[in-house]
Amino acid sequence: MYLGLDIGTSVIKAALFDGSGRECAEASARMQLLAAPIGWSELDGDAVWHLVTKVIKSLFHDGAYSVGDVRAVGVTGVMVGVWLLDEEGSLLRAPILWNDARAQVLIDRLRSENPRLFSQIFAHSGSTMQLGCTLPVLAWLKENEPEALARARHVVCAKDYIRYRLTGRIATDESEAVMAPGSAVLRSFHPEPAELLGVTELLHLLAPVERGETCAGEVTAEASALTGIPVGTPVAIGTGDTGACVLGAGAHAPGQAVTVLGTTCLNGVIFDVPAYEPSDLGLLFCIPGERWMKTMVNVAGTTVLDWCLNSLCPDIGSGDRPYEALGALAESSHAGSGGVIFVPYLSASGVIAPRIEPGARAGFHGLAPQHSRADLVRSIYEGMAYAIRDCYEQIGGAGAGIRLSGGGARSPFWAQMISDVTGYAVEIPEGTQFGAKGAALCSAVAIGDFASIGEAVEATYRAKRRHDPSPRSKGVYDEAFSRFKIASAATLDVLKGVAT
């Protein structure tokens, strides 16, 4: 058995997997962000560790599985941000998370002084830098909390802190170093982004970089007493949540595509070389096993359905099985939604694909008196499918097909629509905890149960469902996608000026 831990923004998850990769048990616990100024995102780090120990124990409380059967542990979690540790390894302040925006004013100032800042960083990392990345947060701390930095000895990220509490060893993996931002080519930190952000003198605080599928250390006596995991159990370095989800969803071969349709909608293709095109757009993740994933993200994902239930269909939202009922209503309309187009840029932060536009907003286009509520609801589902196609066209296509995970994958109606709209086969992987599975696979490779992470992914992948594109709807969706592109351009070019 392998134990995978997934440290989320608001949920801690743990899952057990057998040697074939089947998910045997899972447990989770929710946690609250700390009260903080608008734009800040912080957690109580000690409370996170306490919840991890609690969730691990809950996996074994019914006696169905024995903690003594755990051969190895893998950890994944939300990426970047800053978990600041002192010489004793204690947290110096509340951890700052990936979605924190406190560095906005600082970054705006740096960009006014150097308009090419983001492009120069992209040339190394292959990603559009986000405000909650490690280096911009360090730049903010340098200006605003120098006393904390003066006492700091280590900067780690979420999974690295939990792994440290398990093993007593400080380290990070390639995915965190590249997204810090660092270098996608070197798969490590790089001095130039640090120099551009004014934090060169803080580079010594960054953790040593190791491969995610290697062993970090063993469970200590202190961690064993708190979790029940036997002393000496190997713990893998692990990788960031995106890479872990990709591995858990069964993707590792070049050309494979993965869409994670959750709160946000992430669409990526695996490469065996760093993919920097299109330039200054998207995110480039390092995946264990010498792989990279070029990714385009629609900031709004399944949140478009939540908005629909609250604003357009409160009667359905307050009923039983609201998502199933909403899907049935959408299905009662026809492909193309009678000509209605929904542009799903339903986020206060705008969009980062097909281009970066913080002022962009969502909207319906082509409404006429004859349109029904069912048409509008279906157009919301279709709008997300068009956005997915748009993202993949930016990358150059989805290769041999799409592995679809996240909450949206539970809907056969939506999965079939995505297949029809994109023209690619869509497979739904077996399982639910793909991040924890990816972490567990890293641990299985670390102890030698598989020769490589590619072998582990291939050996443990099983498809739950497969949806092939229907030729009957191709013409309708191709024509509707053309109208979506026009509506998207109007949204990006016109509405950005009036968004508040």
C-alpha cells in the first residue's frame, strides 16, 4: 500500500492505493483561511500539520487497512507561496499561499520601471508569473517584514513543510523551483528572475531541489507518534499539485492532454522538451520523469455552474441533486443552444488565456426573445467546452485525446459535449483523488517498486468512461465555436474598459 497526501487550499486529503494503483480508502478534513486583509491568503501552518495527522489516522480507524501495510508515503499540495522557517524549523509567520495578491503594488512598480519584466521572467520559466509565486512574495516580505526574513533560514512550500514534519529534512522539487519562478530548462531555481525581482540576496533561503520521484527520508519517531505511520517508512520528495494530478490521471507520454475541470479549468499537453510557445502566455509545469506540461487556464471552471444555480436556477439549486437536474435542463435544449453564446470569463480577476486581460468579464451573446432558460443553461456548458477548445488551439492541439478529471468529469453529458466540441476523444480516469495518487506513485518509484514514473503511470491507469466525438454535431459546434471566438474577442477588446 502507498499513502498519498494532498495539501489543498481549503481541504487536506489522504488516500491509500494498492500496488495496481487502485484507490482503497480516502479521508479529508476542511480548514479555514485566516482572517486577513483583502487580497491576502494565509493559513495557520501548525493547524495544517495537525489536520494532516488527523486525516492520516482516520484512514485506518475502521480497521479495514493497517498502517503497518504502508510501504511509502508521497506528498503533494498547492504550489509556490512562502512558508518561512527559522533555524529550528518553526514557522516564523502564517504561510502565504499561491492565490495571495499582496505583491500587486510592488510588481506594478517594477513593471513601470521595466516594462519587459514579465517577458524576461517568462524566457526562463515559460510561465506568466503569478503574484503568489515564491519570489514576488519574498520581494514583498523584504520590503514589509524584513525582521521576519532576518530570522529566516528556509523557504519552503506547502508539501515541503509537511514532508519536513514527517522526515525532519528540508527539500523541494523541480516543479516548485521552476514556478518560483526559475528555469524550465534547468528544472531548478535561476538567479536572473531573482535579480529582476530584487531578491538575489535571499536565494540562499530556498530549499535544495530534488526529483519528485526520489526518496526524501524516513518517518521520524516524533512524526510516527503523531500519525501512526511506522518509524522508518520512506517518504518521497513528491511534486506540486498540478503535476501530481496529471500523473494520477494517467498522463505522462508526450502528446497526452489533460483537462482538470474543477474550480478553475486547466488544460495542458505533455512535452518531452520545454514548450515556450506561445510566448508570454500560459503556464509551463515541470512533471516528474523529465516531462513538461504547457498549460492554458480558464480562471472560471465549475464555478460557472454554481453561478447558474444561484442566479438563473435557484429553484433547481435548492432542490435534490442540483447538478444532475441542471444538466438535464441543459440537455433538453439542442446543440448550439439555439444560437446563444456564453463567454465563461466569470472571474473577478479576468482571464489569463487566450490572453491576459484582468478586466475581461463573462457574458451572453446572441440572445433573442425566443430563447428559453434551457438554451441559456446549455450555453453555459457549451461556453466552457468552447473555452477548452480555445485553450488547446493555443497550445497546438490535444494530441491523441484528453484525460478529463475534476468535478466536471462526473457529468457524462458535459464530457460528451467537450469531446464533440473539441473533436478529441475524452477519457475519464478511474478514481477520485488524482493528486494523492500522483504523490503515491512518486513514492512507489522512490522505493523501487517501479523502474520509472512513466512505468508507474502506465501500469496503474484505468479508464472509467470514454467519450468519442459525434460526427452529427460537428458542423453545429464548429459554426458555434466561430461565433464564440467573435464573442470572446468582443469581450476582451470592449468590456475590459468598463469592467469594475
